[in-house]
Amino acid sequence: GKVLNIYQRPMTIAAADPFTRKFYASKGMHLGNNININPSVDVHYERQIPPYNGFGSEEDSLRSCTGSIKPLPVKKEFHYDKRGQVIRFNARLVSKKSEDKNRRFVIQYFLEDNTLAIREPPIRNSGVIGGNFLRRSPCKHPDGTKVKCQDFYVGAILDLNCHRFLLMDADEWSYRLMENDHEGNFPYSSFERLFTILQGRADALEMYFTQHRELNLINFQDLERCFQAIGPKLKKQELITIWRKIDRKNKGKVSFTKLIKVAKGVPIHVSIMG
């Protein structure tokens, strides 16, 4: 009936064998009668995984909790059809600290294994050394879900490594890769999806530029103001996709008629006036 604390668990001594009873009797100690234990409820214990402590990778840490003396190596996710495909974004910190105002970062996302790396280009006399900010590794959102390629687009705000980043723009290779993706990973770069939106706003676009006749040649900022006025509210990545469609020569300014032609599905070299 004695209760012992063994490894932080109360254990009740319920019985003893004849040899043990004889030994204690020779010492003048009576152990008492055996206790009949018939548990009415089956107790099931679940293995609790301890929280990740930040050392090594999370996958390696989980391997040490599987119970094997020689855990097998972690099987890493790898997409051979996306080998060498990397999207790069320029980013800045979303912070109220004055010293973070001019800091700039390059965030690279590797599609082949869903990892990312962050580098801070050195800026002279900034007080920040720069260099590698986050080595290449998989990352998670604050809610525990994995960071995926769908989370990356111009204008997105991401919480990475306890810092909040605003994606400002991307390089030409990344824009092309996202625009030519046919798996639905980058919906804001899909012109097929945006074309259905433009079709529904073709008349509104034409009316807007009729009222603003001074806008013969438009730039990207004019395009932003146009959709702010007529709707719908588009993300910056979507506006960039539309702009790249009508400004293929990267001149910075195009005729507003190109936008209307694209919205109506008319080839750009065909006149729609008169």
C-alpha cells in the first residue's frame, strides 16, 4: 500500500513474492496482505512531442523523438522537375524603428525543395554590416503552417524569422517564371485569370479614359489610379502582370488604347478607333 514517487509518477506497491516476504519477516517487518488491483478503465498514454528548440532543423529534432536508437536520415522533399528554379524578391522591413527604414533585403525562394534564403546587401555608412540574414532553410508562418511559393507576390507581407517583410518587386526571371506557370502556384501572375476581370470592365475602362482625355500615354501609376477609380481593387502583382502585357517593350509609357484592346481581346496592332 506504500505510494512511491518514481519519475514524477505515483506508484503503489500492491504485492510481494514469497522470497521478499521471508526477507522482510527475518528483519521483523510485516508487509501486509497483497492488494487486488482490477483497473476498471484502460489508461492510454500518448507520446508528447516536445516543442522545437531552434537547434538544427525541425525534421532532425523530430527524428530523435521516434524511439529508435539509430534514427534514419530525414527524407527531404525535392521536386526534380523544378530543379534550379528560384524566384527573387526585393523586400524591406515593416518596422517602426528608424534604423530599419533604409534596410533592403533579397529574398530567394527555391521551388525545388521549398526552402528560402534572405540576404541583406551591405550599404556603406548604414551602421548595418549586411550579408546573410537567414541561411537557406524551410520556414513556417507564425501559425505553424509552412511557407509556400503561393505566399510570394509583389505587395505581400510575410513574417519570416521573427521579422515582417514587405515584398517590393521581383527580377525579370521571376516575373517570367510566375507568368508562365501552369500549375496555379502564382494566381496573381496569371493573365488568363486577369483577362476575365478585364473583360468585365472593358466599358468602364473606355469611359474612364474618355473622361480623362489628357491621358493619351499612360504609365504604371496611371494604371493604378484607373483601377482604384473603377475597381475592382487589384493587388500590385496583378497590376504588374497587366502592365507587362501592354508594355512588352518596357518603354514605361503606352497608349491607353492598348489597355482597352487587351480588355476586349483585340490584338494590340489592330486599331479600335473610328
